[in-house]
Amino acid sequence: MGRGEKKGTIVLENFNSTANLAANPGFQSTLSLGSKEIINEKPYNPFEHRQVDHPTSTLGSLAHLLKSSLGSGILAMPAAFKNAGLVAGGIGTIVIGFICTHCVYILVKTSQEVCVEAKKPSMGFAETCGAAFEYGPKKLRPWAKFARTFIDYALTCTYLAALCVYVVFIAENFKEVLDEYVPDYKLSVETYCALTLVPLVLICQIRNLKWLVPFSAIANVLLVICFTITMYYIFTGLPNPKEREMVASVTQWPLFISTVIFAMEGIGVVMPVENEMAKPEQFLGCPGVLNVAMTVVISLYGIVGFFGYIKYGDDVRGSVTLNLPQEEVLAQSAKILMALAILFTYSLQFYVPMEMIWRQVHNKISVRYHNVTQIAIRTAAVVGSVALAAAFPDLELFISLCGAIFLSSLGLLTPAIIDTVHKWNRGLGFGNWILWKNILVSIISLIALFAGSYVSIKGMAEKFSHTPVLEIPINQTLSVNSTVV
């Protein structure tokens, strides 16, 4: 013990704000148990110790959470309803939305509780999972490091893959519109991918969530306008709902479940948003940021899916905007607005993998080079996503496979496991109802995982099996040969 230290006190080393998630240290605990001073100590309140350089307002946090869950996935909801039917799809959207909301709730709640035990002001997703094992049953504590590492890599892979999809989505929408109005200058999808490089590199240099609020707000406005135009076409000449299937075959339900989860999940953005709130106590509760955001998300998903399926039936495509009239200016403007909204969403989704990459490398680089290194890494990551999108413009099937594996496991399975581990020694409720509830959520997650993986792999197999082979007609061959002779 150093001079002036009193036996039995709590020594907090390297105590600083972890609001900037990119600078979070690994999970550490310097808590000495069994001290009388600890017993008499005032309970640790992590909210009182958060020192956020650029705190986000409650409305700004709501905008971020909406943007993390609202995106191009909502346009796939009519196709999801095709795999469930009108009645089953409506009920299923509400149920899955409730499950996703509950999983986010238990993850944030667990994070806040382990922050009290670890005497830390905030934790990220991976740190929360590691801390849950660290303070859980003794037999599971050696798994803490693995849990942190798995979540880090899973989130990084998931969001980097999603960024490639964003680039392709933006490029294809711009190409379809511009090809319609500038037929003499038709560029390839790869070229349009390359054209997105400069704006994406610039917008991804923003490092604080607070400064991304305006982009989220603009993206939300564009999404609202796009949805309004899309709903206008959907409600124009709406057929009788009786013409559509009320309950689809049970064998198709896993496709519906996986599609809704893929579209609705934004689990990786939740902890950064909560950690940087000026008033984090307003994130949970009723009405809290989480409940308000997910109520809006579930409502919009249900409306678009329900009426989109009524309008287009079994002919509905993967994105309902593709069913809109191609020759009308209003329909084309909806695609442009959606592409711009995804463009602004890119920076918010980019925040998550960048935070994890920086956490792994910042301690290995001199502080004087931190700024230059940040710029280099951010630029390289954007260039990499654009290059992959340009090299494989049909990357959606591969990305959907990654989403099936990671989003279902990260968004549903992981929170259920973490909640069970954290509460194992603290009580699982009457009749162990928390355990049974988490087992049910895990089963749903596994169904979505295997169903989504099966569909993606099947789609890849069909695509490769239909790859055209170069064939030269006999008469053309003879003509060429005769010419050579």
C-alpha cells in the first residue's frame, strides 16, 4: 500500500469517462470485498459518474435509435407478409417487435446493473457481456474474455457487411433513376458505387454521435417522405383484402421471422446511444426512448407490410419500391429519397465497427498520431466497403447470410444468455420464469438463424446453378471457321 492509503478502501484506477466508446479500456475490477466501509458506502450510481464530452439530448437519442431500426429493411416487409399472410403477419410483427424490444431492454438493464458492481460509469455491448460472465456463476467466469471477443468480432463483421449492402443499395437506386432520364449515359453499378466514395469518406470522419444528429434527422425526414410516396401508390386502387392469403403455410413462417428480425434489429447501436445520453435514466421506463422508438418502428413496419401485401400480393418484390411505376417521376423520386436516407444512415452504422476497431488499436499507437490514424482507418474502411460492393454488386445474398448468423444471435440469443447468466445467482423469478422465457427467446433466435441461413445458401446455390455458360451457335462457329480458312 502506498503512503496515505487506508486499508479497506476502494481504489479506482484510471477512472475516466467511457462515453467515448472508442477509448473504453478492457473490463477491470479493483473492488475489494468484505470491507466495512464498502458495506456502509452509498450505492454506486453510474449515471452520476458519466462525463460525456458531447452528450446527446433525449430527442437526439430517439432520432439515433429510430435510424438504427428504420432503413431499407422496412421496404421488405410486404414480402415478409407474403410468407406469413395478413393475419399471421400482423400478429407476428407485433410479437417479434415486442421480443426485440424486450431483448434490448434486458441488455441495457444488465449493463446498468453490472456497471454498479464494477464501479464503472458505462459499458459497451461487449463489455456488458464480459462483465455479466465476470460477475456471474464461478464456473462461467473464465468465459468472460471469450464473450467480449466474440461480440466484438460479430458486431464488426455484421456492420461492415451491412455497409457493403448500403453502398450497393444506393448505387442501384441512383442507377435505375438516372438510366431512365439519361439513357445516353448509362453507367454500370460499379461506377455508381465508386461515385459514392467521396461523400461517404467525408461523412464518416464525424466521430461524435452528437454531430450525427442532424444527419439522422435529415434521413428521418427523407424516410417519411419516401414512405408517404410509397404508401400513396399502395393505397391507390387498393384491392379487396379477401383476395390475399390470411395465414400462409407454416413452412414459410421462418422466412417471415428472419426477415422481420433482419429489418428491425439495431442492437449494435443501442449501447453507444445509451452511453452518450445527457439523461441516460430516460432511456428505459415508460415512456422512455426505447419504448417510444420501438412503438414507432413496429407500427410503421406493420402498416407497410400489411397494406403492401394487400396491394401487390404474391407479385411483391424484395423492396416494395421496385413495384412502383418506373415511368412516373413521383415513383422515381421515392427511390432517390430512400437512397439519400441510406447515404446519411451509413455514418451512423459506421460508428459501431469503428468504435470496436479503434478500441483494439488505439493503445498500440502514440497519442500524437491518434488523429491521423483515425482518419486513415475511417477512410480505409469506407474504401474497403465501396471496393467490395463494386467488385460484388450482387453481394446481398452473402450479406443476408451474415445477417442471419449474427443479427439473430446478437439481437436475440445473446441478450437472453446474458440475462440468464447475470441473474443465475440473483434469482430467476417465481418458478424460474426468467429462465424459461429466455429459453423460448433462444429457440426463436435459432429458428431465425437456421431459416435465414438456409434461404441465403439456397439462393446462392440457385444463382450459381443458373450462371450462363458461353455458348456459340453451330452456324456462327462455321461462319467464323470459314472466314478464317
